[in-house]
Amino acid sequence: MRFAFIATEKAAFPVRLLCRTLQVSRAGFYAWQARPPAPRGQADERLGLEIAVIHAESRQRYGSPRIHAELVDRGCRTSRKRVARLMRVRGLAARRRRRFRVTTHSRHPFPVAPNVLARQFERAAPDQAWVTDITYIPTGEGWLYLAVILDLCSRFAVG
């Protein structure tokens, strides 16, 4: 951990000063730097790249359980906890689905309009009855509201 810190900061500070401050030998730091990466570290690096590919293919929607299942399907034997650790190290996380917010409150004290149509949606002549509905469309910039007015005879959108 100390050697890794020295490696990241040696561009800004002399190695001698960093080693003295962290109470490690310079020879130990240079030996650590020259040492080849451990086999487990190399395996973690390869697995981390595979995890990043699967995460990108899922459009950042898969978390560690799904990525682990995908790795198993691809023939890679590893644990879910290892996948979670490697995702955490790389800063990969699943995008969470937004909670559905209820926008209708039916039990209110306000008066309710009478049901004039009584579910009789067939009309003989135009302009006898118009009906309307509103819907919400989620977009990247927020919600859009779409309201339509229909003539029940012609089923034509009046407005």
C-alpha cells in the first residue's frame, strides 16, 4: 500500500523523501517496483476486463449477480463476491431502475364529475360526445404530457 502510494506520487515528489516520510527503504520500493505482478493480480486484471465488457454490453444495467451468471455461461469459474469486488475496484455499478411514483389519488374529498356516458360509447352523429384522456411520456428531459380529445362517432382526434 505504501509502495503503491510512492509510485503514484513520485512524479511530484522525490522518491527519497517519500520513502523517508513513509518509513520504508528505497531498496524495498525499487524491488517492489521491479517485481512482476502476482498471478492472482494478472487473473484479476483479465477478469476485470471481461467484467467491464459484459457491463458495457448490458448498457450498465447488470450488477454482480447477473455478470457472474453471464461469466458462468461463458465458461469462467469464479465467485460472485470476486465479481463484486472487481466491479467495485473498477467503479462499475448497475444503473438502478427509478421507482414508479403514483400520480393519481382517488380517495379525495373533492366532488367527482357524473358519469354522463354510462359506458355508451356508440354515437349516431358527430359532435354528440367527445372524450378525452391524458398520458405521461418519460423523456430524457423530463415528463411530456399528451392529451387527446376524440369524437365518439368518427373516432377522429378533435384536439
